Amino acid sequence: MCGIVAYMGPKAVESVLLVGLTRLEYRGYDSAGIAVLNRGEIQTRKEQGKIKDLENLLQAHPVEGNIGIGHTRWATHGEPNRKNAHPHIDNSRKIAVVHNGIIENHYELRRELIKEGYVFHSETDTEVIAHLLADKLKQHPQIEDAFYQTILKIQGRYSIVFLYDGAPHRVFFARDGSPLIYGHASGESFLASDIPAIVPLASHYYTIHNGEWGWITESGEMQLFNSKNTAISPKLERIDIEVNQVEKNGYDHFMLKEIYEQPDVMRRIIQTRLNGSDGKVLFPEKAADNQFLGSLSRIFITSAGTSWHAGLVGKMYLEHLAKITTEVDLASEFRYRNPIAGGDTKVIAVSQSGETADTLASIYQAKSKFIRVLSFVNNANSAIARESDAYVDLMAGVEIGVASTKAYTAELLNLLLYALFLSGIKWVIGKTERQKICDEIRLLPSLMEETLRKSEVIKQWAQNFKETKDFIFLGRALDYPTALEGALKLKEISYIHASGYAGGEFKHGPIALVTSDVPVVCIAVQSEIYEKMLSNIEEVKARGGKIIALYTEGDKTVPKLADYSLPMPKASPLLYPILNSIPLQLLAYHVAVARNCEPDQPRNLAKSVTVE
Ligand code: F6R
């Protein structure tokens, strides 16, 4: 939530910051701003709205210089407007600050600073940092000393970046909680909330850790200190993200591009984890954790939103294939329910971003009970990966669309493979059966491609739902979480109210909602619950409801009953949660576009939710 970028080097800072902020827009997009230090003077430009609005402002009122900081905001303290947009400056206009996170003691600091005569111009918690720094400079004239004193005084989760006109050859930073990386190129330095912001300009990066602070210089260097104020040497890593991974490449939206990337994501995972013909599943990155697996008899999965839906499917995979009792918790609830656990228990945290504050808090809760934590993350440098005992790389590639698509199906496939991996360790499934499942999994990418070819049909349906106010999604067993996920996807990007239910629960209340104006999406592919889903369809039909159905090709019954029906390829039931997600993602996408909504940046949302 909130994106930060900073640049020092020979290029025009305005354009570097704008590109960086556009790449970070998924982190927040209610207002944006930049500050540039040029010839000893700080100039700021801020605008409510998207980066495009800031760009228009900069066209009318350009800034010049080679040193600058930028910010795209997701409001926590104070409305999204120009006044509350970052950067925030101190009263003498010598310091400009951008910040991601929350300063928890900002009320107290604000009161103290107002007493000292500082005048506030915004409602943000960030502004206290600018005035506090100015205040600390009175007793500590060296800016680095004043900054260190400031860090000691503030509490909360943050990454902070600031310019000071008294130190025109440095940009300062500190991190405690919210992500921040340093980017390096020859003669250029960058700071950013995420690597895509500095691709392809920077060649190397370093993930700044909690408690670290320092500054970057225009010659491409970084001076780094730990929380005890001791200098440390950062070890840089090569950036291996290609620019085409962070651009739309001809698609109208990142979401659509990412939906279409799914077969390749599945191929990558399969090649890495199923690379032999012997039914062996490989999880090399978690080798450190293998020793405890033989005695593992209980798993808690904790996650949020779409990743929670992946957890619900993961539970069924783990119980069915590995016979391990599994509970799934919303990460935001897990910490409050005091779960009972012993040495035979593991927590699996599932998170695309690896930064979700609720999921991180659930990991701390688990660790306080000495439960081992394995995380499934799409970002190996994330806080969740770091705080876990081991992590599994989802291998989905950078996901920019706010609505998660390819990361979700990557979560599902990795959880399926992990369940299969555990089934081998626990001797639950014999080699022949495991091999059979592996062969079925290998078909997944081409089955996905076949499904994606039906996008045009769904696009045409979408025209009929432009004015729809409510949707219902029904699924059973492995497809119940798919129904929840289909409903979430639709509501978050098209703003149509949608609810997902387990098919069996429908008659216990929600069926009262059925009218001819409420489409009911029924997932009725061939599996052990097929007959039961037919009953759901009949019940809806009997009450005049409109049915949109997914069915298995060759089935003659469902298409006769449904108003709209889409054949899905024949596949192992284990794969249907992955395959069936695709038409539901496409339905959400096409309905959102038909309603003129912006699928990549739905209102009020941000991709990485770093506040609890
Ligand atoms: C919805 C969506 C969110 C996230 C949730 C958790 O499309 O993306 O519901 O799944 O905020 O995020 P991660 O997976 O990053 O922990």
C-alpha cells in the first residue's frame, strides 16, 4: 500500500519518477506527487487521482533536476486529496518526505510539535516526520544524526524516504515494516517499494531490511546502517525481471495479460517440480524444513482474500492426498482465536505479495507458539518469506493487476503438488497412483489454453450483465472455493454485488434471493457432486432464476437447463479448481470492461495490503 520511488543520477528525474510511479500504481492510486531538489531548492508537484493526473500537472508545470522522490498513495490518514498527497514538507521547505506505512504515535508527536510552534498542512501521519526531522536538526545539525534520532522517536510500520536541501548529494531512507529496495546502476541510484519500478534502468538491487537506514548518492552508491547505528555492507543481487514482464505487451489491461499468462506459469511450475517420470515431486527450496514432515499430523493454513480461497482448496488437497488434518483460517482471525497446537503442527501461510500485514501477524502468532511456518509466496524477498522457517516460490512472475489471477492458480497448483509431495513422504499414495496424478497435472497448461480460447463467448455474455445488480455463485466440494473466488473477482472489479455459496447451503437461506434479475453461476463439471449441482440448477430454474453454467464437454443435460453454458475440457477433478477459475476470471474481467470499470485499479483497493 503506497508506492515510493527515488532517483539520483544523470537522467531527468521527472520521467524516471513517473515511470517508476506508474509501475507502482498497483500499490495505491488515489493521489500522487513528487519532490525534486534542484540548485538548492525543493519543488513539489502533487495531484489527487492517478499518475496520469500527476503527469498532466507536470506537463503544465514541469520540474527540472536529477534528484527526486515520488509517491503514489492509498489513503490511511486523511482523505485522498492534493493536500494529503505526499511528499510532505517541513515549515522551512528544506525537507520533503514520502512514507509508506503507519506512524502509530503520530497523534502524540503532532501534539508535541504543534506546542513547539510547527504548523501542519495535512491530516496525514507522514507530516510529523518532516517536522520532527526539522526539530531534531536544531539539536543535531548533521542530518544523519537528526534522522537517526527521528527514527528512534517514531513507532509503527514504515518505509521513509526524504530529501534535504542541506545535503543535495544524498537521498535518505529508513525501513521498519514496509518494503523498500535499493537499486543500483553505474552512476545511478534508486529506491523503490518494489523492483518493477526500476526495471530496466537498474541492474542490481538490495532488499533493505527492517531497522536499516542510510542514504544513496548520485554516483550509484549506498551507505547503510543497522538499527544500532553500525555501518553494514549490503550484498547486491542481479535484477532478473525483464521489462516485458512489467508492461502490458499489447493487452488492454494487466489483468487480461496475466489471465493469458497462466498456461506458461503452470508449465514453469510443472517443469520445476515434476521434472522426472517417476512421480517424484520436488520442493528443493524448502529442504531445510523436511526433517519434521514425517511426524506432521496437523496443518493450519492462514491467508487473506483470494489467497484464503486458495487455502480452502489446499485443505482439500492436503486432506485427500496426504491425509493430514488441515484447518484454514483467515489470517486476520487466526491471531485472535488462540489455536491449540503441538510439535506435530505446521502453519502454511499463503500470500501472493508476501507483504500482507494480517498474514504476517498470523505468522508471528504461530511463532510465538513455536509452530513451524512454511509460506507460499510469489516474492522471495518479502517479509513473509523472511519471517517463515522456509518458503515455497509460487513462480507466477510479477503480478500487477490488483485482482489476483495467475498468482491464485499458481497457489492452487503449488498446494496440489505440495500435498502430493507430502503423500509420498507419509506413504499415503503409492508410486503408480502418484504417477497417474502427475501425468494428469502435466496436461494442465494445454487444458488451460483450450479454456482461454473461449474468452470471446464470455465477452459476449458480459454485454447482457452490464446493468445487473447481484450475482450468485454456487459450487460444491473442490469447487466451493472456486465459487467464492468467482464472486470476489466479480465484485472487486465490476462493483456488482456477488456472493458465493456452497451448493448444499443454498436452500438453507440464500435461495430466497433468486429472481429473474439475479444470475446464478453454477459450477457443474463432472465429479462426485455433479448430480447434486444438477439439483441446484433445477431449484434455481424452478424459481425463474437465470443460470450460467460451467459443465464438462460431452454432458448433454446441463446445457439444456442453463441459459448460458460453457463446456470445460475433461480433466481430473483435482484440476477443476484451477481450470474453472479461468472462465470466472474472464467473466469478471469482461463484465468490468463492459461497465467501463478499470479492472487493473479497482476503487478503494491496493494490491499489497500492508496495514491490519
Ligand atoms: C483479490 C486479491 C486479494 C488478495 C489479498 C491477500 O483479487 O488479490 O484478496 O488475495 O489481499 O493478498 P496476498 O495474497 O498478497 O497476501
